[in-house]
Amino acid sequence: MNEASLPSVLVFDSGVGGLSVAASIRRLCPQVPLVYLADNAGFPYGDKPEAEVTRRTCNLVTSALSQFDCQIVVLACNTASTVALPALRQCVSEAVVGVVPAIKPAAAISVNRRIGILATPATVARPYLDQLIADYAADCQVCRIGHRSLVHWAEGLARGESVPQSRLVEILAPFEFAGVDTVVLGCTHYPLLLPALKQAAPGVRFWVDSGDAIARRVEQLLASKSAQPQALTSRLQPGISPKPLQQTLFSASAPPGIERFMTGLGLAPGAIVSFWGHI
């Protein structure tokens, strides 16, 4: 397959959480060139003023687009998608894909109509989440949990740290008490915690995130922009080795152990660069 036939994709997050989205894209489109950019100098975005999140997101993404020939940008961060997406679309010509909490598919799959939403404190309090629930899950009982520790524990996984399982059980106890059968993972960091989450809340049947939906949207955009759309069918062929990332960029120091961690997600990190970009 001709590598030049597929446009490149830039995946952006405040930390390693967007790697869960990059992994979904890589599984669906194993040969698509990917650049990963993490603003870990600004992590976590959920604690920052909206104006600062917008400034950091726009500055870093536009800098990356000036250096790398990417035609699609994925804001693989719930906070950045909510706060900075309109501003970013105003200042770039490339297609931009944001993250939306998977309320609609969760409501479609829930059997007992009891849904949990696990996100950051900022996300669970945003009005747009109320609107998503009203639009797609009005007939469901919804239990929300917003906790600031989970994103830090997900970041710790990249450094080889373990998740404090007893604390996680305590945090998820409201889901068990409410009898929810489906939980929406409303932060891209949280799929990285999925094994620990399943152990902590065994009563939950379905865990739903946005990664696969984003990957399908990226595939659609790639097909519309590619000179050879048939190249995307490479995922259906046996023996295809996923393409390494072109670059893995961090605005601060790259986490120790990041190469091992990414390999475990099915991502070959390519060149890893610390202290990239200027804010």
C-alpha cells in the first residue's frame, strides 16, 4: 500500500488518555499515519479555566499542524472538546473531530434503563451533559460520578504504577447501589482503567466509551480525503502489521515507561519527543 495515499491524523490530549482513542483508530486503520500530541505540561485540563484550555489547545494544535502534514485533528480530550472545539475550528482549515460522551449508545444498550456516567467533576457538571441525557436517555435513571483522582491513576499506569483498587471500589459504590447495568466512560483516560473498573464494579454489564465511534468517523474522513480509499480495507487483511506512530510528542517530559505502555495498547510509539512546542 502506498503510504502517501492516506492522510495523516493528529491526536491531541492533555495526557495519555487520548492513547485510548489512538488505539481505536489504529485498530480500525492500521496503516494510517498518526501523530500523538500530549500537553502534559498543562495536565489536567479539567482543573484549568476555560480560556487557558482554549489557548493551550489552539496554540499546540496549530503548531503541530505547521510542522506535520496532518489533514485530520482528533481532540481526544473531553474537556478540550467541550471548551476549545469551536475556537479551534475557527483557526484551522483541517477537519476536527471532538469527543462526545457516549450517552446515546449507552441508552441503546442498557437493559434495565439505569445508566452510570463516570467522568471528571467538571464534565459531570457541564450543561451539555444534561442536554445529552435529555436527548438520548430521558427514559433512563442516570447516576453520575465525578472524581478527580481517576485521571491521575490512568497517568500513573503509563509510569508502571498500580491502581488503588480499594479506593476505586469506594468511588464506584454508588453505581452498585443504584443497580446500573451500563456505565459511560466520560473521559478518554478511563478506558485505560477498564480492567480495574470491571473488578471494582462487577455488577455493571456494559462499559461504553467513545473510542470506536471516533475511529469510525476518522475512517469516513480518511476515505473522503484519500486518493486511494481502498487502502483503508487493509484492516481486513490478515498479517497486516500496524504502522508505528510518526511522532509521539509531549509538552513536558515524556512519562518514564511510555514506550512499554503504548506497546501494550497496540501502538508503536515511533519517535518520542519531550518538551515539544511553545505555549
